[in-house]
Amino acid sequence: MTVLDASRAPFFMCWKGKMKRYTEKEIQSLKFNPNVKYIDEKCLRFTYEFRLKLYYAWEKSPCSSTIRQMMIEGGIDESIICTRLVADLGKNFREYGCPQNGKNNIADNLNVPKEQAIQELLKTGKFEKAGKGIRITKEFEDEIREQYPAKTLEQIFKDSEISLGLVGYQRLYQIKRLIESSSGQCDTFQKGQHTFTPEELREMEAHPYVCKATSHQLEFWDALYFEAQSICSNLSDMDIVFDIFEIPKEWITASKRNAMLYQIRHASERKDRQRQVNLSQLSEEGKQQYLRIQRNRIQKLEEKINGFWSDLKINIPQMTPIQRKRVCEWIRDDFPKAKRGPNSLRGILNRIGISKSYYYSVIGNDEYEKKINDKEKKLESEMQAIRTVVEYGGYPKGSRQVYMQMKTLTGKHMGRRKIMNLMQRMHLQCNVRKANPGRRAMKKHLKDHVKPNLLKREFKLHRPGEVYLTDVTYLKYDNGRKLAYGSACIDSVTGRLYEFNLSEYNNLEFVLETLQNIPHPDTAYERIQPLLHSDQGVLYLTDEFQELVKELGFKQSMSKRGNCWDNAPQESFFGHFKDEVDYKKMKSIEDLRKAVNDYKTYYNEVRGKWDCNKMTPLKYEAYINNMSQEEFAAWQEKEEKRYEEKKKESREKAIERAKSLGV
């Protein structure tokens, strides 16, 4: 049992134990602590500054738990702090007051015998006999109270010509506490001098957890500390303990509250202590009170358990698989379970959001951790492969480009859906190809120069080299301060880029140069007359351009006015180029030409096309050209089916749109 003494200074936990001998490990850990001045096997000395901190904290709450807590906050391990050390510090603070760093500020300390000092103090007329000791007279107490705290006690005694060496630190400290308590400056001392009334004593004697109660002393059975350990963790929980165990707060002072918290925290370490209340010695009222306390305690424990399960349910989704397995093993091995109800295995799993099948699959799999580690390693390898593809070439890539280039660059294969998920997880989403509804049709020109749409969007129903697509776009570079124009020509079937010509002026010579640099019918495939398809741009409607088309052996075709879908592959190429090439930061037209040439190599030889069997344009061209007549016929039949399906889908959308417009 533990004694709470209301008539003495609150150091009831201090005891004179054996001399502490510090181990080599403890010496090494304390040697580098800034608060330790000296340490060896038998001696531990603190710095003056740290002793001042200990004293000021102890002065506010004079108990050993305060000293212990301050030492822990000072970086001293709790296992190193012995009771003897804490007791000696408290004794020094009581007897000698504030530390002086080795210098006694009371210069007239006479070191005279105790009896002689008492006689000398009685001769001053300021002290009187009190039992075996002495105390200040009522008149001198009133005199001190009038001057304190304007003057310090030391100054008051010097003015009264009383030697401070005769008074001593301990007596000076007691007088100070007396004056402060009577003036309302120190509640702790006033409560420490509290004497229990007969009514309070009768309540204490009837309480089932009170071991002994006198007018100045209160003792609790250790069962209280063991039972409160699962409820109380800090000083704020002490009020809950008092409510559950029906202990009036008036019985416990602030310093004793700290002492009780220390006893509760270390209750499990105390051996050979009575951990149960002796019910046979209780009265009928005491037994009823004991049952109420147990009901209150069980209710509070249930609240804490429910809160624990709720917090665990919130944290389960954020746990790693290994951590979730640890939780399942803890539930299986350490947590007591009922046969049915909320505390049964099924009830617990429901409360934390884990299915029973998952629980048994984790518990029954001895290689679960190895499986998870292998899975994490595989995931990291896949993420690294995606990162390698995204960083290759320096151009932005979406999930489709990563999917098409991964086999070539890393030798691995992953589904596109998985690539999308991992790119999102790594924050590598591609921000290009955003919707741009602001695109408009080009200027209209003379109707007699417009050629019919011979292609009719049959972009894939040909062999490579039979249909050429061309168009002009503008490129703003040097952060929008300069403007250049680009004229490109690609193959309709494979998307191969034949020519990408740049000019600072959007003139006729610029377009004619592009036409002259593409493969002509004499070097291209001569199965049929090649088709040159463009939009109704003003340059393509000129006589000079159309005459050159005839001279080179092409047949000219044009999209419908304002319909970019009739030349969709060419428009798509410009879109990819503008999205993937950071041309806006180019300072000169030469830098822009170099970027275009680099992209031409990348586009034809590296960059895959999703609708070209995931191949690059050059590989796809070779793939089709190597087909036999039967294979090409089968491939063309497949493309015709796709074409008819798209036409049907397009007609249905057109009808729906017409209906929505009220046509």
C-alpha cells in the first residue's frame, strides 16, 4: 500500500535504498548529456543550470514525481533514475533551498550545533518554543506578512538582525511556505496542511479502496493503482479515475495527484503487493460501492476498447500488408475472444473492417510476407520500367506510347490499364492532347479550283505510297514573339512523315518546295496513280500548285470546306508535333528546323502508332509491303469492315445531332 500524508511535505515515495552503481553503458549514455556535469560508477552530478530547473519545477509542485519527470525531459533514461537520487535531490531542496552553484549566499552561516542555534534564535524574541522545536511568534509572522513579498525573507531577517546561518535553509523555506499559504499565494502548501474532518474520515473508512485513514494521513490499497492503470495515462485522466473510484477530489492535493499518477504508471512493476480488495472486511454499503466502481470501470474500459477498434478501423486502409498481418496475428494470439457477440472473432473483424476470408488467408499462409515482398519488388520493377520509357527521348508520352515502346526499350510487357494506374500512382500522367474546341476552318477560295473529295476518308484502304496527305500549320516560337509556318506531307496508311518544311513566310514557294521533296510516282509504288489529298487552303487552290501536281503525276483530292475530319491523319500529326515538341522556347528558325528534323527521326523510327498495330510508321510500312496478295486482301477486307462500321456510327451520330438541332 502507499501512504498519502497530509501533514508532511509530499515526499512519501522517497526511501533510503542501496547506493546506485552505474554500469558502463549508463555512464556512456550520460557522459554526453548536456545536463550532466560528472559521472562515474558511484557518482552523478548535474550542472548548475539543470539543478535550477529541477528546483523551480519542484518549488511549484514539491514531490518526487516532479523531479523524476523533469529528469526524463532532460534526456535521462527512466531506467537510470533511482529512488535514492530523487530522494536526495528533494532533501537538498527542502533543507538548503535554491542551488547556489557551490557558493553559499548566506555569508554568516555559522555551522553551530542545533541546540545552540535554537537558544540563540529564542533570545532574539522573534521565535518561541513549539513542541521539540521552535517557530516564529505571531507578532513576527504579522511583521513578515506586511513586508513580504516587497522584501525577501533574507532581507527581512537581516533587518531584524537575525543571523541567517542560525535560521538555516530548511527553516527559512518552511517560513516562506507558511507566509505564502496564509496570504493565498501557495495553494499547494495550504492543501498540504489540510486536516481531514470527522465526516471525511467516516467516508474514507467506508471506502473499499482505502486502507488507512487518519486526520493527517490517507492510504489506498494497491488494487486501486492496478485497476486504474488501464484507464489513466496522464494527469488529465486523474479526474476520470476519481469519478470511477468515487474518490472526492478534496481528499487529494495537487502534489499527491502527481504521486498517485506515478504509482499508477508503475503499478505493474510492483511485486508482492495486494492487487485485490478484501471483500470479506467490507460492510454491506462498501460492497455495494465496490460493485458500482467495478461497473463504472467496466463501462469506461468498454468505451476505450470501442474507441480503439474505431481508430484501428480508420488506420487499417493506410497500413501495409505486413502491418495488417501483424494485426491479424495479434487478434489470433494475444487478444482474448468471446464465443459470440461483439468480442468474438467475427465481431472483432467486423469492427475493424477485415473480412473473415482475408483473415484466414493471411493467418494460414506462412509465406505471406515473402509473397508481399516479392510483389512489392515486382511493382517497383514495373514502375522503374514505366519511368524509363517516359524519360526516353525527352518527349512526353501517354499510356499508349508507354505501352507501345515498353517492349522495345525494357523487354517487359504490361497491359495499358495497369500502365495507366501506375503512371497515376507515380504522378507521371501526360498532359498533352487536351481538347481544343477553338480550331476553325481555313479561308474559303474560288469554287472552280476546288477538287472533289476522292479519298472520302478511306485512309487505310490502300497500300503505302498510294495516298499522300499534306497541310500547312503555323508555329509560334520564341515565347510567342515569332511566327513560322510548317508544311508537312505524310502517308495516309502508315503515317510515315515524308517531308516537314519550315518557312518564315506562308507563300506559294514554301508549299511548292514541300511538294517537290516528297517521293514522286516514278519512285513510289506504281500500282495506281498516287493521290495527293489536302484541305481547301488558298495555296492549294492556286494554278501553280495544281499544275505542279499534274506534272509530278499525282491526282489531287480536297477535303470538304471546313471539315478537318476529311484530312484527319494529317491534322493529327500536327497535333502530336505541337504537343510533344517544346518548340515555343526556340530562339531562332534554325533551332526550330533542328527540332523538326529530330522529331522526324523519332516519329518515323521510334514512336509507335496505336492504330498501326502498335508499330512505328517505317515498321508498319514494311509489314504491309511484305504481305502476299492473299494476306493483303484479307487485311484490306478487315479494314473495309472497320470503315463501314465507322460510317454507320457516323451516320447514327449525324442523325442524333440533327434531331437535337430540331432538323
